[in-house]
Amino acid sequence: MLPALAVLAAALCFSTTGTAQALAGVDASPVAVGAARIVVGGGILGLLALLRRAPAPPVRAARGSVGGLIAIGAIGVLAYQPLFFLGTRENGVAIGTVVALGSAPIATGIVDAVRLRRAPSPRWMLATAIALAGVALVSGVTGGSVALAPGGLLASAGAGMSYALYTVCGKALIERGWDSTRVMGTVFGVAAVASVPVLLLAGASWLFTPDGLALALWLGVVTTTIAYLLFGWGLARLTAVTVSTLTLAEPLAATLLGLFVLHEQLTPLGAVGLALIAVGLAVVSVPSRRREEVPDATARA
């Protein structure tokens, strides 16, 4: 259960992003905030990766070069932020979020199935379906007819695919014998360097205000550095598809923060949605006879 708890703790860190931005109230575009988050958090993770000793020799072979996996993973990190914000701008926060978060585990399942040439387990499919139904209810997108922008839907789905890319690439690097901290640090460190010009173009003056600096540090240290250290540790010990489903705890925790910190309202359907997410997470977290845990390659003799 410890790897599952680590991923759930990472999802809890992720969930504070919206609340932190609401409380800070800084005058900055979502793209600028997202870039600052990657620059700060990815930069710290990159420094941690540089401080790590060289990884042990690969225990088993894997397809794809290390450089290619790092590049694709960094592209996934870079692409997630603008695609997510474009989707929420075109179709609203609720629909954009549910499509992005909902498509992420599905995209991860597809990408990982192609990589491993093995379909995800029926239990994972059931747990993910239950949790996704809960996400839809919590978001409030189930009621009424809404005219959706196709471009926004594609952007949100692209954000889900971007998440799948860096999750699966990270898992592939771990399977090649890389330490999980080194994996997260290398992928996010490359993304941090590439995010610097994005931040400068989007505007960085807000960083020189007390609230702006506090927001950047929270997003960088808590929702990126700490979150992805926990995420990577869990990813080294669980399948990529299991990790992707566990991170659906993010909308559950974000909704609870909205209720208790921002004093938002929860509809009866939303309450049912929270319960469904919890059930889905419980189903995918409980150990089964068929062991899903994959030992960290660097810890083997």
C-alpha cells in the first residue's frame, strides 16, 4: 500500500494548485503561472538529479534510446500546461478539467499497452470507469446540453496524452535501471530549461510581488518537486496505468479544498461523484493475488 499512498499524496499536492492560485490572486496569465511552476519545480528536480550518483547498469533491455525517452517525456511535461489551459478556456473549467483528467488514464492505458503489448487488467478498467464517472459528476458536466468547441476538446485530450507520455516514458526509464528521482529530475529539468523563454514571453513581472513569489514557490516546491518525487517513487513500484488512475484523487481533493477553504458549494450529484472516485481509488489500490507491484530496478541485487 505504501506506493499507492505515495501517489495519492502526490495527487493531494497537485490538488492545491487551483486553491493556491485563488488565494494568491496574482495578475498573471495561466500560461505564465504554469511556466513558472515548471521553471521552479523542474529546476529543483533537475538539481537533485545532478546530485544523484550514476545509475546502476540496466537490469533488462528496453526499447527506445534513453535520450529519446527523456526528450518525449520533457515534451509531454511542456505540452500539458498550455493544452490544459486552452481546453479550459474554450469549454470552461469543468469540462476542460474532466476531459483532460479523464483522458489521462485512458491514454496511459493505451500507450502502455502498445509499449508492453499487453492489455491492462480488468480490475484496472473497472476501477478507472468508476472513478471517471465520479469525476464527471463532480465536475457538473452531466447536466444539460452544452455546445462544445471541438478545438478545446482536442486540446484537453492532448493534455491527457501529454500526461501519458511523461508517465510512460518515466516508467520506461525506471525499467532501464534509472533511479526514480533521477528520472523525474532529468525529464523535468529539461522541461524547466525549455520553459524559461515561455515564462519571459508570457510575462514574469508578477513574480516580483510577495503574493506572486509565494505562489511560484508553492507551485514549484509543493505541487511539482515534492509531488513528483512521491509520484516517481510510486511509479517505480506500480504499473503506469495504476498510477494514472490513482492520480484521479486530484479532483476529489481539489473539490474538498474548494468546500472547506474557498467555501464553495457541492451539489448532491457532486457528493455522489466524490464517493465514486473514492470507490474507484480503493478498488485499484487494494492489493490482489496477482501482484501489480514492480520492484525498483536499482534496488535489485
